Amino acid sequence: MTIFLTLFFLVYSLLHTYAFMKAKSVLAFNVKAGILVYIFMVIMILSPVIVRAAEKYGLELFARRLAYFSYTWMALIFLFVSASLCIDIYRFTLYLVTAIAHKDPSALIVSARYAFFIPLLLSLIVVTYGFFEARDIRAETVVLKTSKLPKEVASLTIVQISDVHLGLMVREERLRMILDRVKEARPDLLVVTGDLVDGQINGLRDLAEPFNEISPRFGKFAVTGNHEFYAGLDKSLDFMKRAGFTPLRGKGITVARLINIAGVDDLTVEYYSPLKNIREKELLSGLPRENFTLLLKHRPIVDEHALGLFDLQLSGHVHKGQIFPFTIATKLYYPHYAGFATLPRGSALYVSRGSGTWGPPIRVLAPPEVTVIKLIAQ
């Protein structure tokens, strides 16, 4: 966690430094204005720490307003720098080519002024679009045929939600939108694949109740994500239970002699708890092989030793990058970063884009989802 935070603040500071230099070169503001811009940017860099501190000490309204503004700014500056870098690379490449070819590039050159305002305008447009995309919660349906359902059961509907991030910014309205999609699917089984809560959960007590309006006939199950540990494991587990979920922490069960459900803690458990994750092979080997086996695991990392012992792994965590072009980085780190993937030995993986948002309250080319898995007997 310390390494992640150090890297985050280093990169975030570099983004602001780049943006400051671009703005200064074009707007040519004086020393006084420059100091004000500098102070503003320092506050924005430190805003995640300020938000968490304010939330911790009960300043919830201030924390929420600062979070909305500063995390939207985070998206804006990320998009601005991404677009600016593309233009800068274009300009450098053009100068390089024309220097070698000895031709006049003036007709193709983007001026420094345009190189600043075009990315700025584009970023503002994309952030506005991303705010509405984040509210466009889609039901993604996956149909799987299996011979592991009893003849008397023609089909089984499993609904997955993931990465809701209930907290300062994802509140009652967004939760209702998510749960409306869940209700429409009429699940036989409801699962959460981690990060149901965000960072501080002192003000979430009332948000557990809406989940109790949904009572699938085969129950509700959940596993921890990294944010359950950031928020405090005991409080997070208590919230899950009050919402009607059975936490699966290195545990596998057979429901109604129909389907096996197993779940493991997120890898973060190694830093926050003396408990260690059970090996998936060991966990899954003890379940009836004739049943369809569902593995709940927050991160889309597949244990090759467990292949063939589960039929479907459900994961989340990645948000499909949440904001393009960050999607590219997530795809490099996680080979299966969104959607359905067939694995060796009869196993499969589905990675949810997530149902809520983390950090910036926007999504770009990665709309939130509620996943509906329909198991069909064959």
C-alpha cells in the first residue's frame, strides 16, 4: 500500500507539473497568478488525503464536496495530459521528419496555443460525457450451457455486482439504480465480488437496508475486495451481513445440492490480517465435482493449479480502466480485464466492469454493469 501511494502521488504530481508548465507557457500569467495556480494544484494533489482526514473526523459534507470537485479534477487533468502528450508527440515527430526531409512543416504544425486549448476543450467534453456514462448502468447477460444442472432445473440465474464502492460519493441514488437492475433480472443467486464499500464506512448504516429488499431463493454471497480492508475488515464484514450477504473467506459451500459456491479473500489480506488465503486447489477439491462450481475472487487473476476445478470464476477490481485511455494500462497488467474468457480444462472467467465508480465520478468507454449469468441445462 505504501509503494502504491508513493507511486500515485509521484505520478499525480508529475501530471500537475506538466499541466502547470503548459498553462504558463501559453497564458503567460504573472508571478502572483502563478503562485495561486501552484497553491491550487498542491491542494488538488493532496486532496485524497484531505478528503479521508475530513471524513475520519466527521466533516462529511465538506469531505463529500471536496471529493466531487477534486476527483472530477483528477479525471480532467488525466485526460488533458493524455491529449496534450499526443499532440506534443505529433509535433515532435513532425519536426523530426521535416528536419530530415528538409521540408517546410508550417502548414501541418499545431501552434502552442492550440496545443493547449484543444486538449483542454476535449477534456471538458469527455468529463461531461463521462459523468452521464457513469450513470448508465447496463445489464450484461452471459448465457452458459452446462450439463451440471439437475434435469429438474432448466435454468439458473446468477447476478453479479462488483466494485460498488459505497461511500462518500456512491450513495442512495446510485445504489437504487444498481439494485433496480438486479431486481429486473430476478436472480436465483446474488453475488458481490468485492469492493462493496469504499474507504470509510461510518455513514453507511442506512445503505445496507435496500439490499434486504432482494431475497434470491438460493441466497446472497460476497467476497472481500481490497477496499474492504482499507475501510476496516470487521466493519466491512458487518455491513455485508446486515445487507444479507454471507461472506465467503476461503470457504466453499454447496447450495441446495445444486451449485457449489467458493470464495477467497482479496490479496490485500496478506497485509492486513494474520490469516492467509487458502490455496484455491485445496478449497475447490473438497466440493462435489458433479455440481456446477462458481468461484468468487475479486481480482481477475487465474490460479493455473485450480483450472478444471471450477466452472466459472467471477471477478471485478479492474473497472475496465474506468476512464479511457487508462484502459490500456489495465489491459497490459491484466490479460483478461473485462468480459468473458474461456480458460483451459473447461473453466471460464467473467470480469465485471464494476457497478459503481472509484475516485472520479465518471466513466469513459467503460460503462458500469450488473452482470446476469444464465446457466442453461443441456
